[in-house]
Amino acid sequence: MTHLTMSLVEIATPILERHKRDHTRLLQILHDIQDELDYISPETMEYLAHELEIPITQVQSVVEFYSFFHSKPHGKFRILFSDNITDRMLGNKDLFDHMLNRLHLTPDTVSEDGLVSVGMTSCTGMCDQGPALLINNMPITHLTPRRIDEICDLVKSGLPVNHWPSHYFKVDNNIRRADELLATAYNMGDAIKAAVAKGAQSMLDEMKRSNLRGRGGAGFTTGVKWELCRNAPSDERFIVCNADEGEPGTFKDRVLLQSFAGHVFEGMTIAGFTTGAKQGFVYLRAEYKYLVKSLQIFLDNMRAAGFLGKNILGIEGFDFDIDIHLGAGAYVCGEETALIESLEGKAGRPRIRPPFPVTCGYKNKPTVVNNVETLCKVTEIARRGGAWYEGRGTRQSTGTKLLSVSGDCARPGIYEFPFGVRISDVLEECGAKDVIAVQISGAAGVCLAPHEFHHRIAFEDVPTAGSFMIFGKDRDMFDVALNFAEFFAHESCGFCSPCRIGTSLVKDMMEKIAAGRGTKYEINEIQRLRDQMKNFAHCGLGQTAGNAICDCITKFRPAFDKHLSSRDFLPAFDLELSLARSREVTHRDDADAHLGAK
């Protein structure tokens, strides 16, 4: 090892001790060290590798993989504007440029005094109250030019963010329609007591009877998942709450964790009781880091009340506890095997399946991975029974669904509907008029045109993880598709060639069309690349990366055609223009110095 500064050792040692020098907690260690040192230097990486007894390449790969880790200084104030399509619709680009001008900065560069840097990030989960930004992991919503000016003045003053007026960081729930989950009063421990009274096997039977399906989008039956984990031979099992809510336009989990955390934690505890797991993890997306303190307080209160920890409810052997792990900015970690890799302190690249997590998950042990909303639903089934739950919704999609509604509507926010609700009914409820398109389930979902608004939200019709983005008559659907193309190119983990190359090519072609140099060739090539990624990409990210873009091409072709050149093909590379610098250097501007000269 190279010579170490005393400050690094003094700062890192208590952090390592707090995390018990456990290399699977590498992400948490890196978060804590970066909070203290501003960035993760090569010297820091080398020291951590030595102390954790892991290869230096593992530390380097983790720092490089996640967008919220930095290997170079990024300033006392790190500002990230949300760049989801709904933020763009609300004018985030102009606000971004305004801040850069006020602070005399260019994007992603640190000011000369080391005070501040400003950049863009993907969706921050504030789509119902955008435009939004994160400043040192704290969200600021409802941005306006005046608010940008105020933020710039505070930054220039050097006042630490935790001393800023609290109203800057107010995040509203915006619950517009409540049903079974959101309208039910919460009494700590009631659901756990109800599950214990039934017994583990009966609780599992109730889960299967309810036909509860996962709310993360895939829709796998929760009771079957629990049963597979319970029956897998092992001396140890785990419950993981997937709170890595990264799909653009989705923010329901933010509301559940902010105001309904008890439902989430009790759902996890019931899952532990039913499957025999002793340890649970909440994998929380980095954009929701501001929630960690309140979640930890809630967990402490549950432990004090006897609903977490050893011998829960005084029952010998009923042990279950929950730990919070923070992600670091990687959309792909919403995929359950990538999440588990990240939970183990690695870059979040999806695993090859099978084996599946229910038999070989965290630390190669049987692991249940459930979405935040799914775990909340568990408490309803524990208290009221599977037959009652099955009575709501449709035959294949029981219960209610939370929708994160944003975009061109009068009342963006959270809506809870029984499964089977029509798209048109949701639009009427939220005050949306003259709608030309609805994007369901985020950038990886489907784009519906008005003739399809009779369809229903249900696994057997239009399944969704919860995102419901609305586009009015004045929106250019090409711009929507361009934003999705940029998103997937940025978020591809790079593991497999079809996704790594395909998403980049699609983005390049969309940008070529936007520049007025695209032709029908690019349109056809984008659709061909979508098919290649769908058939050959390693995980769901690549397999769905072209869906919404091709939906827009099919259903809103005039929005694309108006950007096209009339030729069949036009090179994106301008060779004549590329020689301009050479002509300047050689002081040549005669005919022979130009292409096409005779």
C-alpha cells in the first residue's frame, strides 16, 4: 500500500468498524466515506480493499458502476436536476441553464473555488411536483426561476444544506384517491399479531388464496414465491424489500415509505414469519436517501415495542430484524438479481437465471424479493384474509393498484384504484383533457393512443408497475421517445452487447433525426434494433428498452416524419465539415481543399 494520510485512516476506521468490516456492505461504507471526504480517491479505494480483504478491482468497479459515487471532487454542493420527460415538459432545461448562468458553470464541472457542481440525473421520483432537483441528496421540488435564484444565493453563501430553511425540502404525498391501503388506519403490530394468530402455514395459505401478485411489474404470485423460498433446503433465508423505484414516472413507493412505512416493515416481518427468514433488507434507491433517518426511527420504535428483533411478541424463536441498504444510482438494480448483487457489495449486474433468488439469492441462500407496494398488501391479507382480498379487482388481478399519475393533468399524484379500472376513468379522475397519449409503466412500458383508452389496468390487459404519464395535445411525441432513448443508453449496465450497443445506437439515431438528418432508414433500423434487444439482451432492461420508442413510431408517425430528411439515407458524419479545422491550420481554402473539387 502507498503512504496513507492520517485523516483517511481516522475517518475510515470508525466507518469500517460500524459496518463490522463486512465487504458485502461496501456500498454503505462508500456512502459514509464519500459523505465525509467528498469523493472516493484511488488512495481510499486501495485502503478499503486492504481493510476489507477484497480485490482492489472490486472496489474500483463499484465506484465506476454507480452514478452517485465519485472518484474526483464534485464540490461542497452537488446539484442534480431531474431529467425525466415530465420534468422536461415543465421546463427543467431552461431552469438548468439559468442556474448554470447564475453560478458561471458548465454542466458537470466543479467551480474554481471547489464550491459547487451542477448536472443532470434520471428520474428522482418527484414527477408529481416537478421540476425537481437534488442538492447533496436532498430533494427540492416545484422549481421556478425565483427559487433557482434563491438556491444560488444560498449556495454562494456557503451555508450547509442542513441549515437551509426547511420549506425548501418539503415533499408532498399528493394522495388524490385512497382505497383499501391508503385509507386504512394503521395500528402498530396489528398485522403481525393477526399473522401469528393464524400460524405460518395458515398465513401462507391465505397468501395463496388471495392471489396477490407482485406490484413491481412482473406480477409473479407472491404466495407461490414465499412457498418456494420456505421449501428450499437451507439453514438461512432472507426477505428483501425492493425499494429501488427507478422507473421514470413512478413515485408511489416514495409515498409509501414516507407515510406508510409501518405497512412495509410489518409486511416484511410477516414474510419472515411465514418463510422462516430471520433477516430482512430494504434496498432503498439513492434518490430517497433523505428518508433513511425517519425509516431508522420507525424501525427503532418497532424494536422498542417488541415487533422486531429477538422473540417478537414474546414468542421464543420468532426472530426477525430489518436493515436498510442504500443504492447508489443504477436503474438496473430494480431487477431483483442485480439488486442482490448490489446488496452483496458488487456492481449491480443481473445474474443468469436459473437459479432464481427463491432458491439461490442473497449469499446464495433462499431469498424473497418483494416490491414495496406488494409488502404493504400483505398486511391487508393478514388482517382481513385471503378470501376478502380476492374479492376486489379482477379474477387474475386481485386487490387495488397504486398509480403514480403525472404529466398533463390538473391533479398529478397517487391514485389507488381496484384492478380493472379503465385508462379513460383514470384520465377523468385526474382532470386530464385533450390527451393524445398515456405512457404506462414508465420508459419500459407501453404507449397508448386515444383509441386504446378503453383498456383496463390489469395483468391480463395493461400491466403496470405504477407509472402513468399523460401527454396533452401540444406535446411532441418524438421528444418523449428521444428522452426514453437517452434514458436507456445512460442506464444500460454494459454487461451484454445487445443492450450496451443497441441502446447507444438507438440514441444516436434518434439524435440524428432530431438534428434533421434522419431518414426512413433510421426509423426502420430503430425498429430492427428493438427486435434484436428484445430477443438477445441479458435482462429486462435491454429486452424492453425499445418498446415505448417503437410504440411512438407506430402510433405517432407524423411526429417523427416531420423531422426526417427527404432522402432514403443521409450520413450522420459530415466529412466536408470535419476538414474545416485542417483547412484553417494549413491556410487553405482553395477548391482543391474541398471535397467534390474538380
